[in-house]
Amino acid sequence: MRRFIALLAWLPLAALASPKETIDLLFAVKGIDETALAPDGRRLAYVEHQHNADRTESRDTLLYVLDGDNAKPRRVTAGNGTAAHAEKNVRWSPDGAQIAFLSDAQKTKQLQLYVVPAGGGAAKKLTSLNGQVARPRWSPDGKTIALLVIEGQTQAAGAVEAAARDAGEVQETFFEQRILLVETATGKTRFASPADSYVYECEWSPDGKQLAYVAAPGNGDNNWWIARLYAVETESGRVREVFKPTTQIAVPRWSPDGRSIAFIQGLMSDQGSTGGDIYSVPAERPTDADPAASAAKNLTPNRASSPAWISWHASEEIVFSENVRGRITVGTLDPATGKSAALWTAEESIGTGGDVSSISLSDDGKMAALIRSSWTQPPEVWSGRIGSWTQRTHVNDALKAAWRKTESVEWTSDGQAVQGWLLYPRDFDAAKHYPMIVSIHGGPASMAKPAWPGAGLNLAALAAEGYFVFFPNPRGSYGQGEAFTGANVKDFGYGDLRDVLTGVDAVLKIAPVDPARLGVGGWSYGGFMTMWTVTQTTRFKAAVAGAGISNWQSYYGQNLIDQWMIPYFGASVYDDPAVYARSSPITFINAVKTPTLILVGDSDKECPAPQSHEFWHALKARGVETKFVVYPDEGHHFRNPAHIEDMVVRTIGWYDARLK
């Protein structure tokens, strides 16, 4: 039935009018997927994503090396140099003499581990694996590379990927992701982590004798929210539990002396969207006779920000990045005293690729490389001393923003400071009044921050179509500390919507926005908030709900990642159904008047299509104007460019017809 709906609901793009210039701009940006700095800080590697000219789906990525400040990019590949392949996850050896990377040059869609001389030469294939392969990590002596491997799994791993369709008798099938050790000289392999655990990330100890890792038993997509910190001795295979967190943990990092492990712990709604406080814990867990000594130490208590990434270097300082009221900061932290210093702050987004908000550091911690992006600056690789970056790539230099200025907006809601971003429309004229779209971010543990819009349901692109676009960071967001991030626990839709609406009022006081032409939209938690908003107010005249949640009670049994809900609702739906019903848009469906476009992928693990179908069905039954589009073979993150383009065109058309 779900498949039947998908095929009926999706129409070819040719049936719709196209805002061509905006679409072209979204697809024109060349994605830079990764960057990695050599240990001495002199060389730099990066991965560039390829787009097919006809916008059909492409998995190809190209790996390049820059040998000096003014050097031209030099391609590194496991192929013959004429064809493109999926080549990624680049890592420098500790001595900087070799580069490890993954490539499917031998067989499409099957990655293998390769190493290549950093100065040039043929790539050497080290593995012959069957399954998913990710995250190579060199041992400190350069003799071994640790990989995360899921044997036998052909489908891409991760909760945002498309789910496999059920057929026949449904049974739970678990693919375990394990740490595989690969000898760089011989290619010999052996597993280091036990077979009953799914490993999400790992890190070598300074002496190379242990690996710290975050893992949980059972379903990998679902159980990240209950993962613990472990350590395994690579020779003996002895595993010990180092820390059992109270919330979620990420980015484990060893101290230079190997006696402690630092990590970030906090309330996190999505793996990969990291935020919380920085903690450290003894690497050797003390005996139960001294339980107080085994407690992790919070190194950033009551910090009014959300640390997102850390690196612990020989200088004994922790270098970290953090989200601060819609901005990003890179700084240092002294673990002994808790004193921190900001090295760089900007209104932009940073990262090294898969690790959001991260930077790639030289061994001495003084040089760094990162991917920078903002509302007006498309993504490029920069490197240099921290805070004194030099632009190293120029793949997007020709792109110019098709929107005007942006400004940070701050207001008070329920006595608490809240922040957001306001993007001005192209060809802005202060004498005119404009429609405005309120874009509510997903998560909820996330943060709207300046970033160049890419292809997807990024409502920033609407500024190119003559709209103000407002990006609020209501309670539940990162950027103002753990208390702020946890302020929507057992309160989804209530306090955070008040924050959004008072933010709209704040914008109306400073910008020429027509209060009679307001729209709202979002994806994931933003899709839920859109569904919720139209059940609570009639201020908005058009809504676009992407991958939303209409009924938390039925959602609990439909989604494939229910573990994330317990920290937010306090109990399962079977133990406390009332708290789930209280925040369900479907509970208040009779109040909806706003025309609502509903979009979703038919194979979404995180926000299953039946949730969108339930909301659409209810709107139809209540006589509310609505359309429902289900995209075949798409998960939570869309991969097919044709579907992405169709979604953007529909969104612009939906708002234009009702707000212009």
C-alpha cells in the first residue's frame, strides 16, 4: 500500500513550472566532502563531490592533494586516472609519508582500503571486503589501520538512509559494525571488537595498544542513544566498559599520557549532530569499591554554549569547536583548570566533512584545515594557523549569492534569551513589504547557523525568490548550554513554538515583513513543528511539512529509531501514552486552516511516510487544502537529484501561490 501511494503521489518535474535560476544556483555548488591536513601541516588532502551534468544521481568523489601553498591540486586515485570513482575517508599516516583512503575503483559500490605514497605513486589495495566500510584510523606507529566494517551488508548504513522494504515474515536482523585491524605491510586483518556490539566510532590510544570506542549491542541505527564508552586491548582482545553515560556521548579522545579519555556528553537527538559538555574519565575504570572515582568529570559545567568537537594534543590542551548563539567558535580548554580561550569566532559553518563542526589539526595543534561556508560564501577548503586561514580551493568562486544581507535577531521568550537568523530577499527595497517564510530546523538538538544553501529542502533559497526567510533557534536547540537544549523535554511544541512566534514578532518590528503573508516550513523535527504550528495558530497562510511527525503515539511503533524518544518523553509510549498525545499535532487537527504541502520519502526510517499520510488524510477529511507527495526509494536524506529538484520546485510554487 505504501508503495502504491508513492507512485500515485509523485509527478514528473515537467508537469510543474520551474524557478530555473534558483534551482540552477542550488545545483551549481560543488560539494567538498572532506579535508585532511598532513601531520606537519604542509600538505593538504580534500575530497570533491561530482555532479552529473544532467543532475542524475552520482556517487563519484575525487580525491586531491595540495603539496604546497600555491600548488595545483593533484588527483590521487585507485583507478587508472581517467574515470571517477567513490573515493573518500582520506587519512594521513602519522609520519605523513602515506595516505589511506577508501575507493570502489575495483567494484562499484564496494569500498576497499588503499594506501598511496603521499608524494605520488600507485595505490596499494589492502582489503578484499564484502560489506560496508568506513572511518579508517592509523595506529600511532603507522603499522595498522583500524576500519569500521559491516560484513555482508550491501545497503548504506545509517538512520538517514533508505530503509529496506519488509516482505514476508518480518524478523529483526542486526548487522554489527565492528573494528577491523588491517596490517599496512601485509594486508592481514583481524577483528578487534566483539561480535555482539555495533561500534559507532573509535580512537587509538597514544601507545597504540588500545582503542577507545562508542558502541551498543543490537540494532545499530536505533541503539546509538544507549551507547557506552569501551576500550579494547588490541593484542589480548580484553574489553572493558569505561563509562556508562546518562545521555548521549560522541568524539572520544585520549589524553596525551593515555590515562584519560575525553568526550562530549549531552542530550543529542541525532547521531552526527553533536552538542553537550566536554567530559573526561579515567581510561582504566576504578573498582566498584570506589564508585565516586569512576564518575566522569565535567570540564565545561554550566557553559552557555554547545561544544561540538574536540581534539586532545601533546600540548595537554584540548582544542574544541562549539556552537554559540547561532555562531561557531574554535578555542582551547585546559583540562586541569577548566579555563578556556576563544581563538576564532565567525558567523558561518565549518567542518571537515563527515565530522560536523570539526577541524583537521597538525600534530602540534597550531595548523588546521577545514571547510568553511556561510550565507554569502560557498564551501571551500581553508588552512593555516587557527583563525588565520588562507583559502586553498576555488571550486565555487564563480558563485554569487542570489539573496541580500543577513542579520542575527535576538529576543526574549518566557524570560529567556533566544536567537535566530534573518535572510533578506534579493532586490530588497526598504520601501516595500515582503512575505516571510519561517524555517524551523530539525533535530531538535541542532542549530540554524549561516551556511551556503545546497540542493535539498533548504528554505534559504526562497530569499532568491523574493522572501524574507527567518531561521529561529528555539529552546531545544544547541548554542546556549545544556539547560537550553533540554528545555523542551516533555514539552515538544509548546515552549519552542512560543519562542518561534515571539521571534516572528521581533522580526516584524525591525524588517518590512507583511504580517498577512507568513509561511512556515521545515524537515524532520522541523516538519513536526510545521504540522504542530498549523494546529496551534492561523497566523501562517501556507505551510510545507517535510518528513514530519503527526502522531507521536503511532510514530513510536512505526519508526526504526525509537530509542531517541525516551530521553525526551521520559518513558515509552506504552508506559506514558498521555505525554505523547499531548504533543501530537493529530490531537488538535480540528483547528487547522492553513494550506499544507506534505513531502516525504517512502523509505524513511526516522520519520516514516505513514506519519505524513495520517496528517494528509486528516486535513482532507477536515476540508483543508493540502497536497501529499511521496518520493520512491528515498530515506530521510534524499539522494536522487530529480526528486530534490521536484521538491524544491513544489515548495516554491506552494508558497508563491498563497503568499504573493
